[in-house]
Amino acid sequence: MKGDALYLIHISECIERIESYVDVRDRQAFMASTLIQDAVLRNLQVLCESTQQLSESMKAAHPEIEWRQIAGLRNVLVHNYLGVDLERVWLLLSQDLPALERAIAAMREELGT
């Protein structure tokens, strides 16, 4: 297995890890734990990097996903890590991650992975 299928699996695994670290109903626990924050930020970084490895045709076939915003997040996490806004990360986790998870699952289903 290679290419898009492998990266989609990797993205799904990152989402699963993040979900295992965070209860989206418990913002306070996320904000209070640097351990959880570090784990989430690392998996978001890897997830974002994996999306950048997807083929342009795969990304073009799924314009509902904000690929440029994901790339921008990756750049912030890697290059501007001191500027990471945990409030915005929390919003991403509680509002955006579930939709991305569904979209990635649909893409995997299309590829049969």
C-alpha cells in the first residue's frame, strides 16, 4: 500500500490518537495539561504534514476540505510554535476535527482502505 491510501491511514491514526487524549467536552483538562497539549500538537503537526503528501488529484477531488488552511496550521506548528494559540487549537479540536475525520473516512472508503 502506498501513496494516498497510506497517508489517509496515517491521518486517521493521528485523529484517533488526538481523540484518545482529549475529551472535547472538557476544555479545562486540555488547557491544564501541557502533556496533553504537547501530544495533541505533535499529532496535529504529523497529520498536517501527511495531508501535504496527498496527491494533488486527491485534494482536488475533495474541495470540501480546507487544504490550504491545514498547510497553514502545519507551518504555524513547525515554524511559529511559540505563537500557537491554545484557544484556537481547542476550537479546531472541538469544531473542525470531527468534520475532517468524516471526510478522511469517506476518502479512505473511496480507495477501499
